[in-house]
Amino acid sequence: MRHNPRVSRRRRLWSLFVPLLGGVALVAGYFSEIPLLEAIVAPRVDRERGLLENLENLLLLASLLLAVRAARFPVAVGGESGF
């Protein structure tokens, strides 16, 4: 992967660590044995309605939208790819 000079180091770090810390916080809440955190992250009755599952669905939807958006760009052939 090539370095893009237009993207600042701060922005790259932000886009890496914020989702990582959010995921770690949700997993920690799931295994924390604190009833309120467990109920927010993944309720005992129906785990599919918890915050963790809904954020995973949001991530899948964002991935789908990015794939559709990327499919609209022309495919580079040969030396035009920049690699």
C-alpha cells in the first residue's frame, strides 16, 4: 500500500484507533460481568438487538456502499494502476 501525502498522519491515526478502541470497549463491556454494560452490548434475551450486533450491521452496510461506489470507477489496465 502506498503512502498518500494528501492524508495527514493525524487523520490516519484517527481512522485506525477510534474504531479499534470502540470495538475493544464493546468486547470489554460484553465480558465485564457488569449487568448494565452486558445489557447494552448484548442483552441476554435477544443478543441480536445489542449495540455490538447493530454496529456490525452498520459496518457491513458501509462496506457494501463502498463496494458499489468503487464499482463505478473504471478499471485501470496495465501501467495505469499506479503500482
